[in-house]
Amino acid sequence: MNATFPDETAAKAPLQLLIAAPRGFCAGVDRAIEIVERAIERYGAPVYVRHEIVHNKFVVDSLKAKGAIFVEELEQVPDGVPVVFSAHGVPKVVPAEATARGLDWLDATCPLVSKVHRQAERKVEAGKHILFIGHKGHPEVIGTMGQVPEGAMTLVETIDDVENLNFPDDAPLAFLTQTTLSVDDTAAIVDALKTRFPQIVGPRAEDICYATSNRQAAVKAIASRCQLVLVIGAPNSSNSVRLVEVAEREGARSRLIQRAAEIQPEWLDGVETLGLTAGASAPELLVREVVERLRDWRSVSEETIVSAEEHMVFKLPRQLVG
């Protein structure tokens, strides 16, 4: 008599899967990756990239396989080879140094980050001191603060930081923000700044990028219906970490994962409805990988919840066109 095993014969429990849309790659990430790929095609391997082009190990490893070499500093780039600057932006001194060395360089900075750079320059030229809302040490913050003279910008991370600012009540102040922040957190900090310094001026339009805002709104649209929300993204990806926070605020447990293999079956205990999204640097391939992993344990029914449509496309640098 042949033995049977319960895990082989038992019916899989149902799992409703709510997939957020929009999710995954934004126009800035698409552009940055295409810049590296086209640079390899045009110049031949290797092409050097200063810092991770975007915060996603799968993407970085894929580009390495095609001939990209990632370094932390420009001094690690040999003479005579092309170099790409990451989507997060770089301080002004970096392209200046590359030019002085005669390097062929390509700027993959997201155009929405570049917009903040130009705003910073204009505010300082107008005599304003900038209070920059962002996370210390993030490449985008380092790049933006590096657009203006040292001391012209003060980093603000929390409402407590606002309370501890020592500027006179009539100081000429302006504020700008990192593009990948929590919409809700940033709004609270901006309100605190305006209360503390009524004369402060801000950008004409919100600096938080459309993709960050849309992905947070998409998570809000599903999280209240879920017991667990999985966010595909890297731990150093600001926009991905914010998605976890948004889901938790809506009452769902949430976990940040980089690949499907990280998911543990016990996470699904008591979960009837699971939410799934991906940060702006995570490819759709990884979303499908997670869905297939879930199907190993449960009978999955998928539903995509669309909260916005995205049609943004950014132009490539002129060196790669034609």
C-alpha cells in the first residue's frame, strides 16, 4: 500500500491577492537603465557607473552581466572610459571633476531630481537659505545639497528638527524636499515649517515625484483590505521603505523583500487577503516571481487595483540619441 503525504494531497487554501497599480519602474528608472544599456552598446564594455544606478540588486546585477562596473567614487574610474552618474543625482563637483579629467560622462539623474537641483540654485541666488526635507546620507540628498555652496542648505528630517532650528523669525527661508519621501510625513513637516516660519517660501509644485505619490496612493487603496502587504524593493530604497510604512499605517502588516525566495510560508498564517506592490526601482519580473512563489503554498486569485495611470517618458541624453 502506497503511503500518501498530506502536503501533497490536501487542497491549497485560497489566497486573494490584491496587486497595486501603479507599481515598479518609474520613468526615471526606465531612463537610467536605458542610459547604461545604450552606453554599453555605443562605447562597448566596460562602462563605469558611479554608485548603484538605481537601488535594486537584481537590476544592478543584470547590468553588471552586460558590462557595467559599479564604483563608489569617480577616482575609481580609469582614464579613457565612459562613466554614468546614477539616477539619484550627484554634487556639482562630480561632473566638474569628470570634465577636468577628460572623461566621457553621461548623467542619468532623474529629471525630477534635476528640477529640484535647479530650484535650489535659484533659491540661493535669490538670497534664501534652504531647509531641505530629506533623509541624511541618501544619495539624492547628498546630490541636492551639493548643488549649492556649503552652509546654504540645512537638512530637516523630522518635526522635532523643525522645533530645534535657530533661525530668526524674519530669516529669508525656503524649503525643498527629497523626491521619494512619504507624502503624509512630508506634509506634516511642511506644515510645521510654515507655522514656525510664516515667511518661508516653497516650490510652486510638490517636489515629491509623481511615481512616489502614485505608489503610496496605490498601497493605501489596498492595504486596509489586507492582513499582509509585501513590498518588493531594496532596504536602501527610500521609496520602497516608505511603501512599507504606508501599508502599516493603513492597518496591515507589511514586509520589505528583495526576491521571492525571502518569503516564509508562516508569514501567510491567518492571511486571507495579501497585498503586493513594488518600489520604483523593482522590475515587474520580480512581481511575477513573487506571485509564483505564493502559488506554491496557496490557491491564488489575482486582482489588480488601479488607482492611477502613468504615461510619463523622459528623454535620453543627446549623446545616446541617433
